[in-house]
Amino acid sequence: MKWRLLPAARFGAAAAHWDALRAGLPAAPMFAPAFVDALLEAFGSGPELLALCEDEAGPCAAAVLAPQGPGRWATFQPAQAPLGLWLQRPGIPAASLLAGLAQALPGFALQLGLTQCDPLLLPRPAPGAGDNMRTLDYIATARIDVTGGFEDYWNGRGKNLRANLKKQRKRLAADGTATRLDVVDQPGMMAATVADYGRLEGAGWKARGGTAVDAGNAQGRFYARMLEAFARDGGARAYRYWFGERLVAMDLCILERDTIVILKTAYDEGAADGLSPALLMREEACRALFDEERFARIEFYGRVMEWHTRWTDQVRTLYHLNHYRWPALARLHAMLRERGAAHLQNGA
């Protein structure tokens, strides 16, 4: 196996290598070149590297990496990326790939981290799989498995969820408020759709925390560019939910093969008042996705919240994977982390 390093700005020239690895994995639209290109354009700062590995059988691994300080590298991980940018051919031990990459990186790499790994795409190494490796839980995340019909799925949800949404629909009908779900999937409409999404999010709590999407900020430019690129190949959808003529909730989604990923959700907090616009939207969107009979998975990729557990019991844990130059460094890092956790638990 041989690694070569390029400036990440040359990612487009290596798209064939990248896609050859994606083809052998379960669908993961956030690894599509259009997503990675948009991430680098919006959030890259210049020192990021593209790492490519080949053996006699062809491409066997690839990653986009960013320096983390002296002797430390990790997968490029803006907040807008659900997973760290690492791909590898199934069946190759991650330990051997990471050891070779650490040797190839500039400087003297003491630690190399793969952040936010999905065990569905990169099985978590068992404890003891390598003296130079350690894994760490990141978050639990949820998905909906699209199997059978929607009625069977919906009847399997909790009675409280079904009754609550039914009650809300009756209230809306009694008030004469018509609800409507529409789907935007055309490239030329994505910029305006992201602007609509930004207005929804910008009127809520995320604006107060300074994290809301806005058509004029880096997040807004990223989502507009990325969704437009996906839409050109039929890979983007924005679900919009209306109370009459009032836009009250939106999902921004990307899709590939049998998988759709809900990247962002926003709702009109002023329209809530005992109503749940996002949940009402999700019920109708899920019904449409089941009826479409195309998808096997609806992925959330965010931290599991209480409301996720009302929609699914399919939960798995994303994880970080660290490779260290020496086993002693791995043991030292683990010891320091354990001491830090004990310190916090003791309230000192």
C-alpha cells in the first residue's frame, strides 16, 4: 500500500479514486464529491490535505485531513459534516492504513484521528485490535428503517405520539387551517429555498446563539451550493410544510441510492403554541417516503434526542478512532482521559 498526499484544493482531480471507494460501501451521500467540494470551498482554510492510498488492486483508502497542532492530524470536520472524511475498502485493517498514513504525513505525526466514524460504514475495531489505536464514543444517532408499509410502521409508534399528532390535526381543521407538504428538488430553486430555511431558523433559538443558517453567511452559501450540485443529479430535496400560506417547517435533505439523510430541520417557533410543525411535517414526509418504495434508510445523523426515540428504535453509536505513533503514547492518552473524567465526576 502506498500513500500520496495532495493539497485538498485538488480534490476534484481525485474524484474517481474517491468514488471507487464509495461504490463498495453502503450509501452515504455526505461522502459524495459535491458535498466534500462544497465543504472545502466554504470552510477550508488552506492547509488541508487530500490523502490517497492504492495497492495492487486499486484504490484502498482516501481521506481529507487537517492539522490539529504540532504532531497531530485529524479528518477535516466542519460542524456541517455529519461524518469525518475517511473512506476505505472493506476488509483492510484500519490499523495498517493509519500506520502507513502517519508515516507519510509531513512532520512527525504523533497522533492521527478519524472523527465521527459510522460503524455502518467503518466497523469499530474491537478492543485490542491494535496497540497503537484507541476508540472513543462520540454520539448515539438514529435512523428509520423503511420496511413494509407506512401503516405498519406508524402503528408501531407509541400511542402518545399518534394521538398527539391526530389531536393537532383536528385542532388545525377546526380552525380552518389547511396543511400542505411540498418538495423542492430543482437546482435553480435551491438558493431561494436555503434563504427560506434561514429565515425560519433565524427567527428561533439558533439565531440567539449565533448558529443559524443565513443566506449571507458561510453556512448558507455552503448549503445553497451543495444542494444545487446535488439537485443537478436528482440528489437533493427540501421538504416544506405550510399552515395555509405560512411556511412553518422545513427539512434539508440529500439522497443517494437507498438512503436519504435529513441534514437540517427548522420550524417556525411562533406557529408552535401547542402545535408541533416539524413533527406534523415528518409524519407526512415519512408516509410519502414509505409510499415511494425507493429508500431503505432515513438517516438523522444528529445526536439522539427524546423525540427521535418516538420515531424509531434503530440507534447506533458514532465513534472517534485515534492512531498513535507509539503504543505508550496511546496508553498515556487513555490514562489522562480517564483521570480527567474522574476529576469531573468528583466535582473537583
